[in-house]
Amino acid sequence: MRRPFQRAWTACAAGLLASGLALSAAAAQTAPSEIKIGTLYASSGAFAVPSQSQLQGLKYWAAGVNRSGGVFVKAFDKKIPVKIVAYDDQSSTATATTLYSQLVTQDHVNILMADFGSVLTSVAIPIAAEHHMLLIDPTGSGANFFTRKTNYLADISIPTSAVWPRVLGDFILAHKIKRVAIIYDSNDFDASQATTLKATLEKGGVKPVYDHGVPTSESNYTVLIHTIAASHPDAVVEFGYALNDIAFFHALSGSGLHFKMTFSIFPGQLLALLEKNVGTKALAYTFTYPVPPLVVYDKTNLGPNTGTFVKAWTAATKSAPNALDTAGFNTGLIMQHMLGTAPTFTQLAFHQALIDMSGKTTTLLGEFKINENGAQLGEQLPVAQVVPEGKGLKFVIVYPPNKATGKAIYPAPRN
Amino acid sequence: MRKPPAWRGPGLVLVALAAIFAVAPRLYSNESVLFTMMTFMALAQGLNLLYGFTGYLPFGYVGFFGTGAYATSLLVTFTSLPVIAAVLLGGLAAVVVGLILGPLFRLSGPYFSIANLAASQIIYNVVANEALKPITGGPYGIKIEHVYAPTASYVTMLAILLAATALAAYFRRSRFGLGLRAMHQDPISASLAGVDIVRERLIAWLASAAIAGLAGGAYAWNLSVFYPEAVFTLQISVFAIVFALFGGVGTVIGPLLGAALLYAFYAGIGVSAPQYFELLYGLLIVLLVLFLPNGLASLLTRRNVDVL
């Protein structure tokens, strides 16, 4: 006799639970008055220059969408203004940890976006996962981040660093350059590139004649460059951050030494900064990865193409955008599409929206393609050479052949 | 009138600390700020054990912190030990490093400080070396996110802070601590009076290293994904030194007050007025050096208040 009662109670309890869940779901679906995007930037320290550029790009995007009434959020079927909540982490991971937590627990941001680069992104990953928030990762490309499946991490505006040098390796092999020297900073971003380059070269039978890691804080390359020269390389590849590149080119131009090929990363991202610090002559004929806007994507199916963006940015800010401005803007653009297609206003729906876009979307940074681990596999970087033009410099894409806009000048003439 | 028991004051400090940090997460949900505050309080207290009682200022204190962080992470990665045991062994690893660096005590004053700084950078460069990638992760950093447990690591850090404070109270009240302070004032006279200088100084050094190692272990547990520079950055040494000096070294509550107030100020400006951060923080340090060279605790000692 007790069974029917038990069933009735169970049914009632299930009904109450279901109504409770439905009510809480309805409450969760109440449209916010603004979409809060929480992020960090560095006003000082090693990452200040790129970090502030990335934030400028994001702000530029937010200003654009707010002028048109806000970002369209499919879950609420209306436009909602965007608010950026940004704190200064001063390039410190300890400070960044507390500030990411601040954004999540105190500011209750709707979207959590990481600061520039792998170092300042790393500490956000467990915090985002703990709070079940999708971490929008614009430029943290450390290969170590993307080793297992996750719903809480998406690399948006930069390919994972392990895939960056594949084209460079192919270029070196295609030009039959046998003596290669590699000097890199001992950090994830640079060391993982060195590892990939070495693997690519070794597949082609080339073993580096010099292979050396230096601290990320390295600021004097004079002795190192002479040591490299003693190994008689044809190509010298220097993987570092912008400040390392500046120090490297200072030392190289001061040494009077010359190599047939010199490669470094940041002329392709922050050319104006490098030109200002080391001069046009020191950079002439250097090889680099040209990052949009220096490499142009005319055909996009999301947002403006590179040319339109550069024009609009220049008109608004009276200066040309750099790669990190573009990355910040592109991140905003991807988030806009994510909000515009996610059927519910939840972090898992946001993540699914990104997965759904993957492989079908081309922005001003190229193809957007992420895998289930959150790694960006699109937005591949070609190899370009910085060539003198008048009093300035221009980029000529030299590899792969299907993207090339000119031929590589190798060996590079002595300046 | 009966004199209060010697351990009443320190006992009250320990109870107050435990109560504050047990309740604080219920009042302020950014547990990360509270955790980092406790980390710096423990480090300031650990540094106080050495500098406050012996006068040896370890600029490279972060070396022990990083050693603890890496030892804990490696034990978690390569063994099936519980994380708490790994944190304890992280403290032990720092003690072993302390023993190896024991000969630094042949130096004194700034020579000791600089040699200690160099030692911490050597440890950093060994850990971050790419050749050790299969073991330490080298420059690629280390991930122990499978054991990430913010609440458990918070409780562990609180226990470490209490242990550091209890040790400081012991140093302050015991015959052992008296010997250390005598040695600080005049090592030759202390030696003639029967203080075993080498032994006592080494014990203070190892206790200080253990606290930093334990704090590093709990910090790594809380961070769970990090690069070598995150746990070997000199900023950690600088903060521990500034916080301890701000509160007043050689006391029990000075480093706690200094770290709590300055870190709260640091976190507060960082959130409310980040654009003025360096200006305000720098100004505060300048004012401290000019008007309170012996730290906040000296405000109380001038009025004959026992600062423990």
C-alpha cells in the first residue's frame, strides 16, 4: 500500500525540482543591462607595450558596437551595450591572479578575457575552469595550455606557438640553407617555437650549428652574437619578445657582423616600435612573420577586411594599427559573433558557438579554426622580408609560394 | 598582581589570525586576494625569523619559495603522494637547499644578501633550463591543475601562516631567540656568553627556509598552472622584505601588520585607481623610510606597548 504514496511523493518532489530548475533557468536568462567583459592589461613591466595595444583594439571594437546600440545577443534577441572592466596587472602573475579572481567573484563579468601573452594568461586558466567560465584567450599561445579537451579555454587571435615556425622551417629548407643558428628566450612562447623549428629542420636533414636558450630578461646580446658568428651560420633565427629583439638588433648593428639571413618575430608585429628603437637600417632585409595588418586578408565573412579596418582605425586614432591592436579588435569581433549565435546566455553555449564557427569563419586575421583543446590552428603565419623602400621599410611576403608577393633577397646584402 | 602567562599574547594573535582568515571568505568572495595576502604574511614572517632576529637580509628569499613550489609540483606530478604531503616535502626541499647554501654565512651584510640573491637566480635558471624539460617542464612551466583545490590550498596556507607566527613568537619569547638577538647585537660577546652562534644561526636560517618552501608549495597548489618566473620573480623577495620592514622586524605582529596593510593597500589601488598605482605605492614607501624607519610596530613600542 505504501508504494503508490511513495511514487506520488517522488513525482511531487520531481515536479517541484523541475519547476525550481525552470524558474532558476528563467531567472538566469534575464537580460543584463550591459554585457560586462572583464580583462587585464599591463601599464608597466615586460608586457606593457603589447598588452596596452591589445586593450586598445578591444576598446575600439567596443566603441564601434556601442555606437550602433550594443552587441546583438541571440539569447535575449536584442542588442545590449558592452562595458569593458579592465584592471592593471603590471605584468605580474601574482597580481594577475587576484585580479582575474576579482573580475569573476566581485565584478561578475559575463565574459572573461585574458591579458596579452602566455605568461599572464597561464594563471587565468585554472580560475576560469574553477568558476566554469570560458576564458577568451586573445594571444596566450603557449603549447602547454592546449593539451586536453576543455570547454573553458579558447585561443582566439593567434595560432598556438608550436605551429608558428612550420612555414619558416619549410622556407629555410626550400632555400637549401644548411647552417642555421637558433637563439631563443627561455619561455614557453619562444622555446616552443625553437623546438618546432628544430624538429622541422631535422626532418629536412638540417641540424642547427648553434642552439642556445637565454633568459627572457636578456638585454645584452653582444657576446652571444660573436659566439653565434664563431659557428659560421648562414641563417640566424632569434626568437624573443619585442624588448629582446630590440636588444638583439642593437648588438648586431653595433658588432659590424653580417649574416646572410636574420629572422626575428617582432618586426612583423611591432615594426614602428622596432624602427624607432634600432633604426631602419638595422632592420633592412630581416625576415619575420608578418601578422595582420601587415599581411592582408581581402576576403572575410566576419567583420571588415584588413584594408577597411586599417582605414577606419587610422581615421579614428590618427595612427596605423599594429598587430596587437588588430588582435584585440579581432577578439571583440569573435566575441560579438559568439554572443550573436549562442542560443542561451551560458558559458557552455558560448564555447559551443565558438566551436560551431571554427573552420567556417574568416576574419581580418585569416581563418578562425580552434580544436577541442581550445588551440588556434588557423591564422597561419607566412614568412616575409623587410625590404627598404625610400626612407622606410616595406614587407614582402616570400613564403609559402601561394601567398608570396615577391622573392626573398638571399643572401641579404650588407647594409 | 599576577603576571599574565608568557604565551597568552602570542596565543591570542594566533587565534585572531585563524578567526579572521576563517571568516574572511564569507565576507569577501575574492578568496584569491585573501590567499595572496596570507602568502605574503607568511613570507614576511618567515623572512622576519632570519632578518628580524639575526640581521641577515636574504635578498634571494624567493629561491626557497620557488624551490618549495617546484618540489611540491614535481611530487604531485611524478608520485601519488597526497598534495598535503607534497607541500610538506616542498618545505623539506627548501630546508635541504638551505643546508646546501649554509656556507653563505661565511659572508655578512650586503655580501650575504647579494650572494643569496645570486643563489636564488641559479636555482631559477636550473629549474627553467630547457634541458630539464622532461622533469621540471623547463621554460614551458608546469601544470598540476588536476589537483587544483582553492579551498584546501587556502586552509593549508593559513596553517603555514599560523606555524610561521608561532615560530616567531617562540623566537621572541624563548632563550633561543634571546641568543639570536644577542648574536645580532654583538656576535663575539654572545659567543663568549655561551651562545652557539653557528648552530643557532643555522636553525633560524633553516626555519626561515622551511616557511618559504611550505608557502611556495601551497602557492603552487593554488596557482596550479605556472611558469618558473611566476614563483622565482624577485618581486616576491622585494614584497616580503618591504612588508616585513613596514610592519617592523624582530616582532611577532609587525610583519603580519605590515603585510596585511600594505597588501590590502596594493590590492585596493590595483582595483580602484590602477593609473595611480606606482605613484601612491612609491609615495607610501618613501614616507615609511622617512618617518617610520623601524616600522609600524615602533609606533606602539614608543608608547611602551608590548608588540610581542
